[in-house]
Amino acid sequence: MTPETSPAPAPPTSTRARGRPRHLAAAQYGIWESQRHAPAVPLHECGVALTLTGALDLLALHRAVARALGETETLRTRFHLTPHGPRRALVPPPLPVLTVTDLRHEADPEAVADARIRADLATVTDLARQDPCAHELFLLGPERALLYFRYHHIVLDGFGQYLYLRRLAELYEAFESGRAPAAPAAVPLERLAADEAAYLRSPQYAEDAAYWHAERSSTAPPDGPGGPGDPPSSGAPDSPGHPVAADGPATPRHPVPADRHAAPPGPAVSRTAVLTPHRLGTLLAAGRGEGPAPVGHEAATLIAATAVWSYDRHGGRTGTVVNLPVTGRRSRAELDTPAQLANELPLRLDLDPDASFAALVRHTGVKVREALRHQRHRAAGPSPRTTGPVATPPAPQVNVMTFGALSGFGSCHAACHQYPVGLVADIDLNVYRELPAPDEGREQDEVRTGPGHLPPYGLRLEFRANFHRHRPDDVSRHRRRFLELLDAVAGRPDLPLARHL
């Protein structure tokens, strides 16, 4: 069916001319290089879908998308390879800015929309000739629609996506109610480039470099950051009593190589689990223990749990390194501007089997706080992921994206669904906030984690495993064991970790 489009006002841009070439931001170089070396592989195509329930004002939505694109320079960027290296330049916003597709006649409009989104994300964006983002609205039924936002990772990181969607919701609410929207907080990309150049000349850069040099020079684990692989699973069903789990996207039908220790990064086999507010409260209370809550307590607790799981998975033979994606933002301008600034930091944790889980969480909180003070240094993290073989499983990555979640979009209720794609080296864990449904009641047996309050949200844990290394039943087994460890440390956080392994 040919998509419907509605006329939108001209975006608020003063010129239709192409901007002059600029250098890429440091965070964009690794993405550029990995895409350039695998031009036919959708390594960095990202998508998010907002299911909107309520009376949607289509004109207000067109106006909001047009204004949001006009304000967000990174989404109006093209990339070119020049004799002097890759360069980026601003271009006018795409027209139309929003495509509307009516699926209300379909027997299962949600399934049709999902299939179209997945097909779209399986195609590679030509960064030199195509827009790095797109917006499409699928009409699903009476007062029900799905707003799909697709973008290339070179222009937005996870926090940048959150900032953009938050601004889009603000604009829609203003236009829907007939108000003039507030001025944007985002700054031009050149301001961020100037800040980055100033950082590279600053004493802080030298301090950050010294910190990460000391971290890399610390005693290396005997087996490297990874460890031996896992034997094939029997495929036993998930044990009862754990959070309800749902399968992710369809698993690629591809044989698992005999030598999985030298398998290349590959598409993800995904499995998810949901920690309700009650279960999350229990876990956070266990991680807090008797001491003060560490900085980033929620992230520290999940990172510590992942370290225990990794230690258990490899029989205690490996060092406990966890790769932590961070926003890479310290200034107010960076925190207000949608862009690609993210970094990935290796946290080297001292896991003592004789210490308690609460002690490990406090130690992890200290390490997270130190790493965040030095998060802008680009040499800190692992090398950019390639498509070549990996000799041993690398350290697990824990991406805690709990900085915010949209629950409202003007007068509509919004439910957000992420479509993470790309290659996975071994096993990654993505963590999202899971907002309760509007009519969902609280558990009667509440666990208080703050001054008399249950967390107002749960967490969705997404396990993404390299299908070259892990069969679907392997991933289910890893998920089940992770949840068992969460239950164990939440039930008796005072016991030595060795008692849980």
C-alpha cells in the first residue's frame, strides 16, 4: 500500500543550502570506520516505536516533527569520505518529514507494522546520499497509532535518542494545546565540537589519560577479559518463579560453528525478562546493605550482578571486567543536545568470593563514580567492534538506559519499544525502564527502597547473544541463571558470594 502523507509546514530553517564540511566528532569515528568496512551490513541502524493511545492530532504531530528536525542538527547531517578523511555537513530536513501509513484495514496491524519496521532496519543507510533518520506513523485502529523513529547510530546515541523524543513530545503537547513551544535547550553542533577541542587541550584530558593508563596497567586476569565458552544447553524450559520472560526477534537459522571461541560477532539472539517494581525494590535494598547507597546505585547493582554472573559462568577463572557504555557528557550543553557522544568504559572489578553482594555493589559504585569522572577519554574503552573472529568471549557489556522513559505524548498515553540491532561479540545486557500500565496496581507486599517509596517503575532486561556462539536454548539458560543469581543475592545479600555460586 502506498503510504499516505499529509502536508507539513516548512521546517524552521533559514536556508536550503548545504553546510560546509566539518570534522566528525570523536564518538563518530569508530562508527564511521566499522560501517565503511562493512558497507552492506546494517551494523548501526537503530529504531524506536511509540505506541500512542488516545486521540492523535495529526497536524500537531506534523508540526512537531518538522520543528524537532529543524532544531536538531545531527539529524540533518550527511557524511562523506574526502582526501582529508571523513567529513560531515548539514543539509535541509527531508520532505515530507513524516510519512503516514494506514494499516487499519489489516487483520493484525501491529504485526504488519512490526514486520515493516524490522525490514526497514535490515537495510543500510547510505550516509552520503540518504537522510540519517526517518519518521513514520502507522495508524493501527481507533485512537491507536504507532510512531516509528529510525536513525543511524552515527548521529544519535541512546541518551541523544531520549533527548530527541522528549523534545518531540514537548513540541507535540504545545502544538496540540495551541501554545507556542518553549525555546530549545540544544546547542549547535559546532559548540559541541569547540568543547571537544578545548577538552583535548585541557589538564582534564591529561588526568583522564593517566587514570585509564593506570587501569590498563593493573594486574590482568590470567584468561583475559573473557574466558572459556559454554557447553551446549539441553534446552530445559525456564524454571518457575522468575519474572515473565518473552522471546525477542526471530532467531536467525544458522548453524553454530564447532569452534565458538573463534566465532566472529554476529546478529543477536534476544531474550528478555521483566523485573517488576517489587522485584527491583528487593534487589536494590539488597545491594544497598548497611552502607550508604553508592552513586548510580541502580546501575552499580546491575553491573555487580553481571560481574557475579560472569564469574559464575566461567567457573571463577576469569577477571571481572564489565564494559559500561556511558553518555560521555559532562557540560550542560552536552547534556541538553541530541548527538552521538557516547563512550564505552571497561570497569575492572575486584570480585572477592568471600565478600557479600552488598560489599561488591559498594565497590562497583566507587568504580563507576571514578570512571564517570574520566568518561570523556576515548582511549579508555575497547577497540571498535569488527566482523573478524574473536579468540575468546570478551567482557560482557551492560548498557543501563534508565535515564528516562516517556509515558505521555500530549493527551495520548505512550508505550516505548526499542529495536536494538547490530552485531554482538558475545553477550550484552541492555536495561530499560519499564513503566507500569496506567491501570496496573502495585504489589501488596511492597519493598521500600527510598524514604518510604517503592520504585515507580520496573526494569526490562534484554539479553542479546551472538548467534555464532550461542543457540537460543543457551541464551534462555544464561537468562535463567542470571535471574537465579538475582534472587539469591536479593534474598541473602549478607552471605559471601561463594555461597551463591
